[in-house]
Amino acid sequence: MCRVALVSLLLALPVPAAAQPTTTITGVVVDGVTEAPLADVRVESTRQVMVTDSAGRFSIQLDARETTLRFETSGYLDTVVPVEGTVLEVRLFSSAFAETVEVVSDATTQDRPSSTPVTPEQVFRAPGSIDNVFRTLDTLPGVVSTDDFGSRLAVRGGTPDQNLTIMDGVEVHNPYRLFGIASAFNPDTVENFQLTAGGFGAAYGDRLSSLLIVDNRPGRPEFQGSTAASVTDTNVVLEGRTPVGRDGTWLLSARRTYYDLVAGPLTGQNFPSFADLQLRAGWEFGAGHQLTLTGLGSTESADLDFDIDDDRPEERAALGSDVSNALASARFDAVLGSNGTATTVVSWYRNREQLDFDGLIRTSARRSNARDRDVAVGLSAFVFDRMISVGDVSVRQDVAYQFSPRHLVAAGMELHRLDTSVGFTSAGDRNPNEANGSSIQGGAGLPDELDSRLNGTRGGLWLQDTYTPSSRVSFEPGLRLDWSTVNGGTTLSPRLAGSYVLGRGARIRAAGGLYTQSPGYEKLTQSDYFIDLSGAREFELRHEKATHVVLGVEQELPGDLSARVEGYYKRFDDLLVGRLETEAERVARIARYDFPAELRESLHPDDVEAVLDSVPTAPLIVSAPTNDAGGDAYGLDVFLMHTNTAAPLTGWLSYAWGRANRESYARRYAFEYDRRHAFNAVGRYRLTSRWDVAATVRVASGFPHTAPIGLWVSAVEDERGRLVPETDSLGNLVYVVDYGGVENLNRAQLPPYARVDLRATYQRGGPTGRWSLYIEVINLLGRDNAVTLEPRLAYNPRSTMPTLFEEPGQGFPRIPTFGLRFRF
């Protein structure tokens, strides 16, 4: 009886169902128009619900019988995506575009190689960034800052003027503030930064090297704000619902330096300062229409008049600057039927920069061999005045249409009406430390006076198709046509990208194509050298060209890690450089020298061996342009990132090996920002719920360097207009540094670069707290990094000539900084 009861009881118990097998699906979610990664998107299956991280990535469990995933986030259409394979790329469209959009593909976006998203939070939290996105970007592989204090970047062998910056569809010609110490972009108002180091699509052109996309975020409907202060500036952000129109929001941002308000009245000086104001307002108009208006204005100024040294009252310097930027744009987004989108952007942009310097300075690279420094080192007069003006009225049209589950076709056009001008005068001595005569830092080959105006129109047309034959394979062929009335040139640039899913979280990506850049003064704000484009048509200048090839492998790893290894090759042709003096120009310059025969030889600083003609007979590089330059760059980049920013330990590692060369003046030599090895580590560790520590470590080989080869006798102009030997008050000859001719450019190398930046952050209430405070030390170890090697001459008791040596300069000293943020 007991057995029967027991059997009956067992039969009555519920029988557990067989365990259902599951599949792990990983992928990335991006904006359907801008292709920017989307964070905090809700991803839902029947088994699990999760949200995407700051890079738009997700990983979710799916029952074997499930065939779809649902994606939801504020401001975008709810989207159901069919699942094919285990790696997805999902494109979401703004809810302003349509009430419903049929989703016909799980991978319509082509996420290209060399493309890296950077979130505003990463910019805020990276030690050493000073809330400047460019200082965060230079921790990525293949990206280097040209100096410590500025923000200009050299990307995979390209010069800073070859980088394109786009903000909300508008080309930004001057993305810097305060001589590059700060950036034009306030991370508090930005949705996402996206850097593509090479191989970007046909929708963008007129640059050879890289593409930076900056997407500003819309205002939030609930009234709120934040305020922050850093070592450079303070800022306030306010946002809320617009008082006019339905479904509208606004966002206002204001920034200003503050140290000048304190130190200026105390010293009677106008210290370098900047202020900017940005206002963005957007409205949704029913199903499928959104209008966004953006206005931005900034001013920078400085007026410094100071003595160099209290012990030498005859030395003085005056620096003045006046920089203004203004931008106004209107953007209209719409849907075309159920499968298409259109974006129209109209903008007006003005950038004006005025810089003047007037000083009498004793330079350590020009002296006699007298023991008394006040006698040996004479006064050099540097008088320089430069003005750059860029006006750009532009229109851009983008159209995308999903013709079938396999084809997403995009096309567009852009037009820029440019009004640019450059003017400068140089009435004093030239910079003795610049080996290249066309250097904007006062090179000897620049004209004494210039007033050049360059007006013209440049434009582009493009067409590309994202073809996805399966969930594993996608291709993106594209074609771009560019033209410019400045030189009358037209170029056709084919481009191609593709990807293949290997499985188990691995993917291969590749891209390549032709890229061109038209001559224009609008690129001058980021250039190292000045080229006079007054006669661009007469000189028959051509578009500069670059060919890109990129191949990479990506792998999702356990523990929220993502790895990427990429190889790249760039070939540069028809690069614009300043040409060498003609023989007639060289002879005319040499004819001005009136040196006695015994001084027409340069002397080596350690003995009296003659090595070169003392009169600089080698042809100088001047500002007249030529397309006779080229080069190449190739390398390997490695990037490892922890994708879960909420984890206790997170950050990224990057390593880059590369070579970059230039071919000009009948030579092949190292590009000035060639960096053979570079390692960067950015990490943050949460100590407690309120405290975390972070560090940025940079270790890299030094840039190429043009080293002095000796000394020669300095020349001064006499009353006849002839150049005669310069002497000090005791009759001793004065010497200057000899850098040789073009055969000596970049033959040496700077010492290795290393820097550690350390930060400690306190956030009351933890990660969701309303306020935070950080204290940071830039260059914690106080290393004297040689961003440049500056020549110095010193008294030499064993010779009639001074001793020549070099000292490191222009690197960050140890700098304590702070930052305070508060949300309300």
C-alpha cells in the first residue's frame, strides 16, 4: 500500500521540461544615418533583457527556437531584427523619421575598419585629456599629437591639415580653442565622437588622412543642467523643452576661461582667454520630419606686454591675438516612403585669426664666444603679424534607401562657397631654429609681406551601395567625384569596403580607395608650413592624392574584452610643398652677402675645420607651391578595449608600429611625425563606491629631427642694404646655427617620449551621484620630454667659437590640475 501511494505521488509530481539550448548573440547598434554607436539601447529576447554599452555593443542569450531580437531606445523607432548568424550589426532610425519603418535586414550598416567610437564619458575620465577629445584620441593606435600643448593630430603618416572634422554634417575648419589647449567641442553636449583613421566611405572627401565625426546630442525635455570647472575653463549646460512648437527641445552651452579674470587685473595684462556659446534647438513635425537649428560663436584674445628678464630691461616682448569663430546651421531630416531617409544641411561658417608679435629677445642660438653673456648674446628683433580668414557657405544633401534586404543605397552632394584670405608681414629677424624655410613659425623662405585672397567653390558627389548577400558577408562599393574652382581640378575616387564574419565573435574587415585634397587656405589653420596659393590656376596645381589600403581582424573576447589588429598602407602623390629657390633667386640672394674671403667658410664648433661655405649657398625652401612631393606610410595597429565601462576595472591598451616617409627635393626621408613605436594604456579602477583612480601611460619613440651640422657667421644688413658679418660690442664675430640644406632634413631622431598622468576622483553618491571632484597630475614623474631639441650656444674657452649643444623643450612640465562637475 505504501509503495502504491509512493508511486502515485511520484506520478503526480510535475515533470521538468527538457533544457532548451541557447545561443549567444553579440553585435553593435548604430544610428541608421550617422553610423554612430548607440549606448543604452534595450535589447530583448524571451530569455534576457540587457542594454548596449558606451560603444553600442551587446551580448545576449537567445533560445534556439527564437528568430528575432527587439531593440528599443528613446528617440528611435522600436525595431525587430531577424537573427541570422551569431554576430549582428543593427541600424536604428530616429523616431522623427516615420511612425513605422520596415526593417528588412539585420546588418545594413557597414562598420568600416579603422573606425573607433569615443564617448564623452571617456573624454571626461581619461587622465591628461583636460576635457579635450583630441588628447583622448591620441591614445588610439596610429594617432599622435604633434606637440604637448596643442591639439593637432597626425594620423598614420598624414599631416594635421589632412584631417577632416565634421560636426552635425558641417565641416569645421578650426576645431581648436586657446591655441589648441582646448577643443571646440564641449563633451557635455556631444552624443558621440567617431574617428576613422583611414579607408572612410565615399560620403566624405577633400582630405587625405582621417575623418572625425562629432554628433551633438539633442536637449532633454525635462529642464535640467550641469556646471563644471577644469584647469582651463568653466562651463554651464542648460536644456529643456522649447516654449514654441510641439515636441521641441533646446540645449545651451557656455564656456569661458576664468584665470584671466583673476590674474589680469592683478598684473595689468590681458592673458590668453576664450569664451564660446552654443545653442541647439530641434523640433519634430509629425511622422517623418525633424528640424534642428544650431548656432555657435567663440572669441579668443590675448594682449601681453612684458619684460623678459628684470635684470635685462632692454629685452621685451608683446603678444596679441584675436580669434573669432561663428557657425549657424539648419538641418532637416525626413523619411522617403517606408525605406528611405534624407538629410539636408545648410550652414554658414566664419573663422578669423589675427596674431602679432613684437619683441627684442636674446636668443641662446645666436651669440659670440665672449665670456660675458650680455656682450656675447645680442638682441634679436622678431616682428610678425599674421591674419587668416575663412568663410564657408555650404549645403549638404544625403539620401539613403533600402531597395531590398540586401541593398542599402546612399547618395549625396555637397557644395562649399569659400572666401579665404591670408596676410602677414615679417619685418624682423627670421626664426633661426627652423630648418624648413616655409615653416609658419617664421621660416627664412617666407616673403616679407603678403596679402592673398582666394575665393572659389568646391564640391562633391557620391554614390555607394551597402550590399549584404548574407549575415556573414557585406560589401560597400562607392564612387566620389570632387572638383574645385580654385585650381580648376576634378578627381574621381573609387572606394570599397567589406567584412566577413568568421564566427565565434571574429570578423575580418577591409577597405581601400583613392582620396584627394584640393588646394585651399581653409586647411592652413592646421598646417605646419605656408604655401602661397595666390596663383593656383597659373601654377596648374593639382589635387593632392592618397591611396589607402586597410585590412583588420576583430575578435570579441571573454570578460567584456574586444581586440582589433589592423595593417595599413598609404601612398601619397602630388603633395603640395614649398619649392626650392630657382637658380636666379638663389644667385640674387647670395649676391647680397659682403663677407671677406676668410669668413666665407663655416666652421665646425669643436675645431677649425671648414665644412661648408659660410654664406648659405644651398637653395632655400620658399612658399611658392609645387606638387612635386609624395611618400608612403605603413604599419600595424593593435587595440584592446574593455567594453563594459561600468566594471570596476576598465580602459584600453594600444600599440602602433609604423613607418612614414616623404619624397621631395630629390630625397626620400622620414616624415616629421614618423613614430616607429607607440604604446598607450588608459585605465580606471573603482576603489570604493565613491572613489576611483585612473592613469594614462604613454611610451613612444621620438619624432625625426633636423639636427644642426655646425655654425656659421651671422649676417646683418648695413646701410647699403648689403649683408655683412655681425659682431658684438667687443668686435667678436657672432655665430648662428647651421642646419644645412634639404639633404639634412629629418636625418636625426628625438629621444623617446614617456609620460604618466594620474587622477583620483571622488563622486558623492557613486556613479549616479550629482557631483564629482577630481585631482590630477599631468606628467607625474616630471620627465623632461623632448618634443623638440632646441639649439644652445655657450662660451667655449678652448676655441674662438662657442660650443653648440641641444636641450629638450616644449614638453609638459609636471602640472597639477583639477576638475569639478555638478548636475542639477
